[in-house]
Amino acid sequence: MINFSNTLKYRLTFTDMSKKTYRVWILLISVLIVGCTEKDEGGNGPVIQLNSGTNLIFSDTIIAPGQLMQFEVSGSKGNYNITNFLIVVNGDSSQVYYDTGMNVTSFNWTGTFAKSFNDNEVWEFIVRDRYSRSDMVSILIKNDSLDDPGPINTYSDIMLGAQSNNNIGCCFSLNNQLVYFIDEAYENQEIIDLIYYLGEDNETIGSPGANIEDGIFPDEYNPGNWDYQNTTRYIKTNLSPEDFNLIQNDSLLLVSYVEGEGKRKAKELVVGDVYSFKTQNTKYGIFLVTEILGSASGSVKIDIKIQE
């Protein structure tokens, strides 16, 4: 970072220069001096480790597709603070499953993912400091090919009303399959997974953690101010309604969702859209849009298939 705050403290004298040139040279010399204080002094880089414990994965593992995998990671600084933590999974392709910036001396992180259908995956857990010094720990995770795909639940004809619909609630809980008006949802924040509304992206399904724009809901019930903000992430698929109706287990649910690519909103919904999704509690599902009445007092009808 360049700091110009001390530019005028340096007194220099030049001959045969205009006042304008004088100011430019003062600035350049100041940048050089301040820049020298920002250089990499070398030393040790950060350190990362996978923690062991009950129900944690911390070494090479064989596990069935769709099964949940919980990791616990600890990182500590070297000479400089940790500025980046990421998880890269190398299977059929290389994908970034998690990537976050920080500026800390140490951290502890716990996360849960579902095993994909890749036969073999190398999971890399990486930390970096500001000068790109890094540390990595990796493990091999293989598929248990003897295990069968998991069962699913199907919920049909779920009606959600937009924000000005006085007859149909806008919020849905996958926990109990109930629809709530926004004031009722406010009282049941922990179990709300889906929120339908008409906004800047037209007909949209989001969730409490989707950063829904201001003005959609009354301030006192605005999901952006909730204490519990479950975040469901969505990916639009190329599946047809016929494909959706043929789904009998969770295999296609897992294949359709690509870690690291999920968005917090399913936007510009139209009849026939099929979206895969992942809930805050790491359940994978898929929904089909079967009906839309597009207005702030309108509604959407969807069918949902989700892991048991």
C-alpha cells in the first residue's frame, strides 16, 4: 500500500525546475521511500493442518457418493498474517470449493461437503500470506462404489406468494414443508430455506442469506436483519421437466450441483426452469418451476426433490 500522507515532510531543493515539476518529483521520491518500507522481509510462511476428531475427515478416506464429509482446519501465521484460505478439489477437473480472504494471525474453520461421484479426488487445503508464501495439506478421497444412491423426498405443487400477496406466504421451510408469511418467518428464522419475491431480477427465489435488496419487505422483517440467515445456493441446469420427473434417487441431485458455482439467487424464473440447490445444512435438492404469476402480488408454483 502506498501512503501519500507524508509527502510534504521531505524538504528538497532543485534548480532549473518549475513549481509543477517540483511537486511531481516530491511525490515520486515519497512513493519510493514509502514503498521501501513495504517490501517482503522474508521469513517463515503460514502453517495449515487438518484436525482429527470424531466424525472428522483428516486422512485418506473411502466414502459413498452423497455422504457428508466434515473437515476442521487450523491455520497460523508465519512472519506475516494469513490473508487467504482456499480448498481446491482435483477430480475429473480442478475446482475451487472454497475461497475466502482474511487478515488474521490464526483461524479455525469447520465445513461440510457431500462426496461427489468422482472416483478419486485429491482435496487440497491451502493458506497464503500477503507475499504468496503458502502451506498446503492434501488427502485422497475415493468413492465407495458398493453403496447405492440415497433416497429422496418429493414435495409437489408448493405455492409461494410474492411480497405483496396477502393470501400466500413467501417463505418455505424444507424442515417441515410449511409456507410462512414474512412476519411468521421472522419468528421461525432458523428453519427458513427459500424466499420468493419480485425484485430487481424479476421473479426470484432466494433465502434469508441472499442479500435481498431493501424495499422488498418491511424493514422490521427484512431477512437481511435476521439473527439466523440460512443461505441456500442455486445453479440453473439444462434438465427438462421430463428429466426432473424421472429422478428417483439423489444421484442426479449431486451431479447437478457444482461446488463453488452456486449462486444465492435463482433469478428471472420462467415455467420449465430446473434449478439444483444446496441448503445451509448441506442437503442437495432440485426444483422445477411449474407456474408463475408475475407481479408483486403474484406467485410461483414449484415441485421439489431433496435428499432425505
